Amino acid sequence: MIKELQIRPFARPLLVWIAGIMLQTVFSCCTYSWVLLLLPVIILTIAGFALRGQEHFCYETRWLWGAVFFSLLLSFSIQKTAYSQFESSPEHPVSRLSCWAREEQQRLLEPIAKLNLTDEEKSVLATITVGYRQAMNREVRDRFSATGVAHILAVSGFHVAIVCGFLSFLLSFLPRNGLGKWLRYLLTIVLLWTFVAVTGFAASAVRAGLMLTLFLTGLLLGKLTERYNILAASAFCMLVYEPLYLFDIGFQLSYLAVFSILYFQPRMQRLIEIRNPFLLTPWRWITVTVSAQIGTTFLCLYYFGRFSTVFLLTNLPLTLLATLLVPVCLAWMLLPAGFPGAEWLQVVVEWLARRMLWIVDSFSRVPGAVFSFRFDFLTMLVAYGMLLFTLLYGRTGRSRYLFVALSLLLIILLVRLIGNLKLCGI
């Protein structure tokens, strides 16, 4: 574990920062957190007398500076969380950036009203392109949830990655060396974050924007990028900016899904070696979908209380349609009226939107497409504990981990059994 943390330096400050957020949220200890600022002074004073005449910055005294860093970071985390709690109050004015983002979002939505689509199709199009969810009714959301593709409606890393790929394609004419390389990097980052801003700074979109920014910066500087470290760095930056993101459903689902994909997808892909390029791409989509589902199922059962049984059948076609629809629709919305070829783009946008909603409607009517049961908070924690010990058993082969995992599974089944008996009045 220590070695894993050493190669991912952002993991340690992230854990300390999350600890500070939880302390302030649960105990409201902002007033007493100033004591933590005195600890570095006390530690350094005591160490100064104890290590008189010795080198304070030697390797043997690393614990000293670790304690100082821990105290300062924990105190700053508590103070920043308290400030965010005050800032999120209804009396606090909306920032200029948020006002600008809303105005730009409304401006981009104007062309959608001119499309030859139903109100439902227009609401879906507005949601998956610029994150405008106010026009979408509950029934449409339930249909997307029943088919296991609700993530398409939330502007997430999937949408940001599509936009980033589209921007890379548009800027591919720029030279790959010298000034052209820097110009392409700057244009990609600026336009990428403009899209994130227009979509309302959704937690999942901000996460994807940060990860892509760190990844592209590493490529530009010729540095190796460690994927888990990038994930931890983006989470740390987000929580430093807004600690209350930790309790956002989009933040939790986004990071769990990405972490699960990074961990499970390469292992699942190695289970079956496929060399045919026509089969390899669908197999990769399947492994990504299943990997994300493994990490987010228990959290979804806690928040939403439902699980789709047709998600494997719907994710591939709908993801393909969304991959085409998002960049085409954004390009069409940004083109001026009367631009050559705009009419053809409009026809393509309308056709893709209709096909997407038709697939969702068709699969949502399948008998048994979704089954419902809800986890409480403790059951969810026990379920993730069971998953953790199952992974430890698979990695180490130690039977005690398997015993703990099976014991936790038994607890979950007993809790469900007791709950069902209570519902039956037994």
C-alpha cells in the first residue's frame, strides 16, 4: 500500500483533504480547527530542541515534515469547507461566470427550437449537448434509466472526451512541432473549458476537463502520465476549489466509474484475446460498460433503487449515436444562418435524435428491463466492502479475504431477507 501511494503522490493529500471535509460536515469543527495550525509550531519547536546539532532535513526526519504538512492541510480543508457551506447559502449572490455560462447556454439552445422534432426529442438533444435539463420530463428520464444509459443525459467525461476528440480533429491541420504544437494545445484547452462552462460546470464534466488538461499538459511536456495519479490530482483540485463537490451525486458516480474502468477494463479485455479489428472495438465498448457498471451499481442502488438488465444491449448503439450526435449538433448550432451545408447537418441531427429516442423507447418496453430494490447507506458500505475483499482475494489468493467477502455477502442477504419479512408483516 505504501509503495502504491508513493508512485501516486496526489493520493495522500487527497485523503487528508477528504478527511477535513468530513470532519467539518459531521462535527462543524471550524472554530477548533485553528488548533491544528499550532501543532506545526509545537512540533517544530520540540524537534528543534530534540534534534539540536543534527540535520533537520535528513531522510530520518521525514515524519516530522509529514506531520507538519498533515496538520496544515487538514486545517485548510476544514476552513475551506466551512467557507463553502457559507457561500452555498441562498443569500450568497451568483457569480458572474455562472451568469455568463447560463446566458451562453440559452443562446446555444435557440437553434434547437427550430428543429422538426417533438418536444421530447428536443429536450433530449438540449440535455446531451449543453446540459440543459429543465425541459426534460420525468418520464423520459425514467426511460433512459430503465435502459441503463442515464449517463448519456448527464454531461460527463464521455461528452467532454467527444468534444476534445472533435477539437483535436478540427485543429489537426496545425503543425505538430514548434509554435503550432503550443497553439493547438492552448486552443484545445480554452475551447474545452468553454464547453465545460456552458454546460454549467457539472461535477463530472469538470472532472473530465481537469483530467484531459493534465493529460494533454503531460503530453506537451513529454512527461509520463500515471492514470491513477491524474485521477487523484483532478479530484484534489476539484475539492480544493469546491469541497461540497464530495457530496454531489455526479462527482461520486463519475469518479467511481472512471476508477472502476481504469482498474477492471484492462483485466477484462485480457480475458479474451481478440485480434479482429471489427470485433475488437465492440469488445472494448462492452468491457468499458461492464467495468463502469461494477463500480457504480451499489451507489446507484443507494440513490435510485433500480438496476437495468438491458444495459449491455443499449450502451453500444446509443453510445455510438451520441458520439456522432454531440459534435454534429454543436457544429450545427455554432454555424451562422445560411451557411453552406447547414441544412444537411440539420437533417443529420434530426435523424440521429429520432433514432436515439426510438432505441430507448423500444428497450424500455422490454419485460424485465429493470428491477427495483434500494440499498440503505450501511448496506451500500457493506457491499463495497464485499467487492474490496473479493478483489483482494483475486489479487493475493488468500482464503481469509474470500471468507470476509462471503461473510459480508451473507450480511447483505440477511438484511434483505429481514426487510422483506417486515414488508410481509411477519
